[in-house]
Amino acid sequence: MRYGIRSITMDEIASQLGISKKTIYQFFTDKDDMVSAVIEVEIKKNEDECDQFSIDAKDAVHEIFLALEDLDEMLKYMNPLLLYDLEKHHPRAFLKMREYKYQFLYQKMTDNLKRGVAEGTYRSDFQIDIVAKNRIESAFSVFNPDLFPHTRYKISEVNYELAVLFLHGVASEKGKQLIEKYTIERHKKLSHEQNT
């Protein structure tokens, strides 16, 4: 997550684990196999977290803020080139990521939009399918170095700005009040963390 996939060798992995490469190869046929297994574990973990956000959230807007908070934590330690490495060098793992993106995340976003409409926190005058797909693509655009060069933009800040932009696009007046409320809470929490 921190250094990207391509730059890490099997020798380094074995060294960090304190085992031999031979031991690793008892469990994985090659680096591609290992990357694929790690991606599966990460996807399952993220799916469980997303499901929990849906349960814990007070409303649809809060669900997005819970996901943002979790993603912020992950992005602190993630090399922005991770997805590029997957796409170029580990197509099997990248395919799993695409399935996660276009199946699980699409369904979660659709459910969130329906929940917001039902609660009255989101407007009802938009096409859920189009908005869900747009939100997913914009969320993943933070990893595109052509759009957001990582030397110029902090990936977590881009992610936050795009999420809030999305929320303001779908929010009703009631939803906009919640965005303001959760934004204030987020800033207080971040300020507290920086001071400790």
C-alpha cells in the first residue's frame, strides 16, 4: 500500500516477514498470485466496512461521511500509483478491483441514493443509475495522476472535495443542513487529532 506493488520484490516481502522466499512459494505460485490474494482480502474487508457504515449511519449523508473518514485513513498510507500498478502489471487482481467497483460499490451507492431520497435528505429529481456511476468514477479519479498530480494534490483532500461536491449535487435543503453539520464535526475531529 505504501510503496506501490511494482517496486516491492519477493525478496523484500520474505525479508519483512522473516521467512524465506521458498516458504512464500509454498502458498503462492508467484507475485501475481500473492497480489491477487491480498486484493481479495482488502476487498472483503472494505465490503464489510461499507456494510457496517450503512448500519451505523444516522442517515444517507452520514453514511458518506463515515466512508470518507475510513477512506481518509487508508489514503494516508496508500501509494497513489497502486491502481496503476494493478492495471499494468497484475491484470487478474485489477479485474477483481473492477468487479468490486462496478458491482459492490455500484450497489452500495445506489442503495445510499435510494435511502437519501426516502429520508428526504436527497432530492428525488435525478436518475439514480447515472448519479451512482458518476460518483464511483469521480471517487476513483483521485488516483489519476494526469488529473490530480500527486506532487501537487493531497489525495485525501481531493477525495473529500469530490465527495462533498457530490453530496451538494444530490442534497435537499434538509440534506444540506446535514452536510454542514457533519462537515463541522469532521473539522473539529481533524483539528483535535492535529493538536494531539
